[in-house]
Amino acid sequence: MRTVTYEYGKIVLIDQTALPHEFRLIKTDDLQRIAEAIQKMEVRGAPAIGVTAAFGMAIAAEQSAATSTTELLADLKKAQKLLGSTRPTAVNLFWALNHMITFAEAHLDKENLPELMLAEAQRMADEDVSINQKLAEYGNEIIFDGATIHTHCNCGPLCAVDLGTAMAPVIYAHKQGKKIHVITDETRPRFQGAKLNAWELANAGVPYTLITDNHAAAMFAQKKTDMVMIGVDRVAANGDTAAKIGVYGLAILAKHFEVPFYAVSPTSTIDMDIAGGEEIEIENRDPDEVRMVNGTYVTMPDANVVNYAFDVTPHELITAFITEKGIVYPPFDENFRKLMKE
């Protein structure tokens, strides 16, 4: 099923914190609960977060008791603020919220605005699947038969509405009969690689090897990696890229060992309003995510911790971006401008 759906007045999410041991669904029409699901990473991945927020805005319109368009717009902006406070780095969240507000403003005079907003959110969900199919097809072009692809975090179907980002080309290539292998980092501290990426690859029948994050350099040194493919959360206009913490280290390894490094990114993740990575706000999460593993402390309960959710990979370490409009090579600032005008 899709990661994010809407049924009978409620948003339906796959609870990613329960996987791989339990397949559990969240069904709710409570905006506070939807925000909580994003903040707690029960739903995660930039495209999935964006579509979840879009459905949340449609639910806000449906639940509004406003008696005027001014009051209705105020209710929607209140919902936008609530949902936007959950994850500061993923640009798809803000892109979706801004889009839904703009859509509402354009249709405020319509009596059936909630229905129109729901239809728009559903269109965005369907479009995400279509976009990711294009990512799969373009990414498949650079995956050769026999390739070993190194990845980090989870960037398969669970990170989007369906199909995924960086793992979409990999799963697609496997279905095309290419003999490929994936090296997936466990991805501390929340283990999205171990809990989610390995689970998805196994379900798709893609051969994989799960490694600890600090094992990556040894794999490169043994020449067991042909390319790196990662999903991203925000891309600056110059190509600097925020992705799951640890990706920057992989990019440095790839540069040192002369391994191509590909960022798989829908164009909605490219933020042309920020010039470089220094402008990207990096989320610093609950220290207990580091202090604890599966509810058990692995250090002192008061250990001093920093827990950045993302790091920023400089554009000069990135070989190319795979987008739904094609593969983009340097210079990224110039080629992104051309891409976004198309």
C-alpha cells in the first residue's frame, strides 16, 4: 500500500517506527496527531512528509467552523503553522504547506473548498508517484549490470508516497533483470537503514548487505562500492545538499576513492530561495535518540549529546543530481536555473 493515503475522512499512515517487527497503521483526522506523526518520524522522508501535510491542510479546511473566508483562511494558516513547526529542514514540508495555502486563497470563494483541497492533496500524492517513477527510469540509466550501490538511511517506498527516491532506480533496475547489490548503512541513531531500508530491499528481492555506519570506509577501501546513491531533504541553489546525518562522510569517502556520488532529488526538494548550504536550518533532535536504543539506555541518562538529524554535503562532492526532469551535472547553480524554468 501507499505510505500516505486518505480514506473515509482520515489520513492513513504506515507507522514507520513499528517496522520491521510490526506493520501498523495510523488513522486519524486530528491535526495535532498528524503533526505528532511527522515530528516523531512515524511518517518520514521529504516527499511523504509533504503529502501528509497537504492532506492535513485539507482536513483543516473540512473541520473549520469559520463563517467567513477571512476566518477560514486564519484557520488554515493556524494549521500551516502547527504542521510547519514539526521538521525544520525538509523543504517539501514547507513547499506543500505553501502550495495548499496558495491553492486555498485562489478558491476561497468556492463553497466546496474542503473538497477541492482534498482533491488537490490527492493530486499531489498521485504526482509524487509519477515523479518517483521518472526518478527510477533516469536513475536506472546510470546503474550498470553488476553494480554495487552504497546508500544511507531509508530512501525507498516508505520515504515517499510510493516507489521512493534513491532506491526507486535500484528496485527498478533489479526488476529490469540487472544483477545489482546494495550496501545499506544502519543509519544511527534511529536505524532507518537497518529497520526500513533492509526491510524494503528484502521485500523487493534486491540483494543487499547491511553494515554499521562506521564500516563504510572499509567497504570503499576493499573496492566493494561502484557508486553511491542517496536521497535528500533540501538542496540549495548551488547544489549544497542537506541529507541524513552521515551522508557528508560518505561523500568524502566517495571523493577519496573516486566513486561517483549521486543525489536523487525530486525538483520540489530544490530550494532556489537559498544560495548555499549555510542557509539550511539543521534540525537538532531529542538527545535520548542517541542515549537510548530501542528504549534502553546505552550510556548515562544525562550524557551530553548532540543529535543533528542532517548534515550538508558541499556541491563539489556531488557527481550529479537525478531528478524527474533528467540528470543534472555541474555547474549546478546554472543548470538548476535552466531546469526550474522548464
